[in-house]
Amino acid sequence: MSGCMGTEMKQGGHAVVHRASWLVPIVASPVSNGAVMVRNGTVLAFGRYSAVKAQCPAHTEEIDHGSSAILPALVNAHTHVELSALHGRIPLPQNGFPAWIERLFALRTRLSSGELEEGCRTGEDLLARGATGLYGDITNGMNLSRTLHSAVPARVSFLEVLGFNIEDLDQAVPPHLLQHIEESDRGGGSCSSIAAHACYSTSESILKSAKDWTRSRRLPFSIHTAEHPEEIEFLREGTGFCRGLLERLGKWVPGWQPPGTTPVRYLDRLGILDSHTLLVHAVHMTEDDWEVVARRQCAVCFCPRSNRNLNVGLPDIRQAIRLGIPSALGTDSLAGNTDLDLFEEAAFVLDLYPEIHPEKVLYMMTQGGAQALHKTSLFGSIESGKRSALVAVSLPDSVPRSQLSETIIRKGREGAWRWASCPEAD
Ligand SMILES: [Zn+2]
């Protein structure tokens, strides 16, 4: 269970076949006695071992993973690796978002750039130890241009904009960073975009212009939405913790009128919800909110352990699945979680939501995450042409198909997995 360190390079340009008792492509049914052929970091073919074998050039190297399930590397759709230096510094659980954010502010401002940089490396190591092939990262600047640590193949970096009392995007984001984001997609999987922090910390004008900027470039846009009761109160009444915080920080706008509605309805009114908008958390949602999200085809990333650790409530993941909303999983940061391991997050979902089929949870942690980050052309499933970031999870002998997904998640959580194949980091 080590980091993904570009095993494909060691295998040079030759094709390699990986065989296992189960192959789990995610977007197709699991295949018993399955195999996948890879070359130069790309999947060439997959299916029954005999069928893949028949397509192999002579002298193709074979690696037999025995009683295992080969699945695509996981996609952690929401984290903040810059906060990794705060690992263990905020006691968890905290009693509510206000208590947690006060602690975060106090510690975050004291971090040196060296500690932040070290934290980013540590964070990426931990992501790799969580079988992560792609992660969605919220950054305040450092992790935008940092070279990706080769422990993880790819990253979508969202530069976080916020500012309640400013109107122009240029005030929130230096133009050279916008240019950097525009030039960030080189086709390898990693790219950058913009996220707004939240409705209570970002002005209506910045929310709209940030979304417009990403929309015109067909980039994903992310925003923390309906995370805690204080957010709901602020948008409905203009009162409570969020108002007091803005006043204390000198960001309050005298005369500001609350929209008087939910975060989802507010974002919809501003024209921000579409298929490239990723809503993170979605804990305090009404029936109507869910219908709006489904109609606008937004994706949602759930981070239920972070929600539990901050004691803000828990999301209705069932409702999102029932409505067919593209749903992903994220660990959130090490300031609000104990690790960056998506197998742990998934096992938490299995324990807390026993009525959700484990196959749905496995989908969320792979293809669902790739959908949320708009990277399904390269990550999230085993399909020809996708990147060969593959994980082999050890299984007991003779796991029946009906128990396969749950067993994969439980064994993964125990650490019983390793990289089968891993392309170089972008
Ligand atoms: Zn977050």
C-alpha cells in the first residue's frame, strides 16, 4: 500500500496484462476471471481474461493478481491539501461550524509558507495511500501551480475566490492567476479552475462573474453549499454567526438584504446551477432544493465524515441517488477529518446508510467523482482509452458477485490493496 509512483514507466512502452479473480470496470458489470491490458499509461482492452489474452501481442507481460478485484483508482472529489499542516491540531469532533471555523482561523493564519508546502506534500502522500488517482482540491493559491507530487496521477485545482464586500472578479483573483488557470489543461488529466467559497462569504457579483468565467471555458465550478445551519439562517434572515463573522472581519456590507431563500434557490436565481457546477456538502436541503439540483443537472460531492466531525448534520445521500444526481465522495480537509482515505469515507457511508447499495457507493468513489470533476474521459472507470490508474484489492477466495462491492470497500479500508498499474503524474 504505497504511493503511486509511475509503475507504467518502469514497464516502458510494452503492453502489460493484469489478471484477477474479478475485474470491476464500474460502468459495466464486474467480470470474473477478468483482465485489463495497458500500455504507456492507457487502457487498451478489458474483459474476460481469455478474450483479452486473445488480443495480446506476442510476449506480452502478464501480472496475475490472484484473488483480487482490479478497479479504477479512486477519485476524491473534494479536499483542501493546503490545510494538511493542521492534521490533528483541531480536536474532532467540534461542536458546530462556528466553533470549528474559529479554531481554523486562529491556526491557519500562523502557518508559514514552508508549513503549507510541507502540508501539501504530506496531503498528496496520504491521498496516494488512499488509492487516489485523481483529486479535486480547493486552494487559496499555493496548490494551483505546485508541481504534482508523483504520488498521485492527477489533480483538479480550484482556486477559491471569496469576498463579501467586493464586486469585481479582478479584485478577488489576480489576473496572472486567471491566466495560469486558462493555460492549465494540457490534456493529461490535471487542470485548474475556480471555486467560490460559499454564499455567505462571497458577493452576488463575484459568484456570478466567477461562474461566468468558468462557464465560458467549459470548466467545472465548485462551491460549498448548504453545509451548516448558520448558512441557512444567514441567507434567510441575514442574521446569526455568519453576519457576526463578516462584521468582525470588516467585510460586512451595510444595507445588504438577505435573499430570503435557501442556498440552492439563491444560486439558481443567480444562474449558477448547471451541469458544470459541483455543490459540496448539501446537508441542509429541502425537497424543493433537491428537485432544483436534479433539474439543473448539478453534481454533488458528499463529505459525511467532515459533516459529522463538525457536527453540522448529515446529508440525505439517498435522495441524491434516487433522483439520479451525479454524486461523488470527498474527505474534505485534514482540519476536519482524520485522514484523506476514500475507502474510510465509503465504509462510513455503508455503516450509516445501510439502505444504499454498496455498488452505488463504489460508483460514487470512482466514476461519480470523475463526473463531478468533468474527467470521465480519463478517470473513474476501466474503459479503453482511459488512464491505467488501477488498484488491486485483495479478496477472500470465492467472494460472490452479490457481496463484491461491499467486500472491496471493507478490504480497501483495512489497507488490503496495492497499485496494480499507475501512470506517471501529470
Ligand atoms: Zn471544503
